Amino acid sequence: ISKMAGLRRVRQSIEMAQSAGLGVLGSSLTESAVGFIAAAHLNSAYNILYSDLNGFQFLADGPAHDQISIVNGTVELPQGHGLGIEVAEQDVRRFLAPSEKG
């Protein structure tokens, strides 16, 4: 998602490929837990059967890091509003650049 500049562009790319009859491989590289969950939801919504989602496990910490559940190689999508995860504001603030902490 971060490589494509957000969810909207990812969705556009998936829809373009699928409308042309092309298969889609869901992929990520060093995505945060929030990005990982967003990608998993996209893969589910667009019936993408093959995914190489990873990255959050290479990061020491991050918002929602503890809310990812993978069982037998399958992501269990969180249920609830939005992405189904909860991110506390103080967790986000820890990762802001000094100039953004205001």
C-alpha cells in the first residue's frame, strides 16, 4: 500500500488488472501492522488468492502490532469498523518525526 501511495491507487491498479483478465498477486514489503491488515482486507475484498504479505514482523514495534493473527499461514481478518483494529493516539505519536510532534 505504501509503495502505491495509498489504498485508492492500489484499488485502481487491482481493478485495472482484473478488468484486463490479469491475475493479481498481493504483495507488501516492510509494511506496518496497519498497512498489513489493510492489504489483507483488500486481498479479501478483491478475491486475491495469492499473497506475499509481510513486513510488520521485521519492525520492532508499531501501532496494532499485537492485533495481527495468522493461523496456518492465513491472516484472520479483524472484525469491526474500518480495518477492524484499534490504534491508540499515543501509539501513533510515538512514531511521529520530531518536527511533526508539535
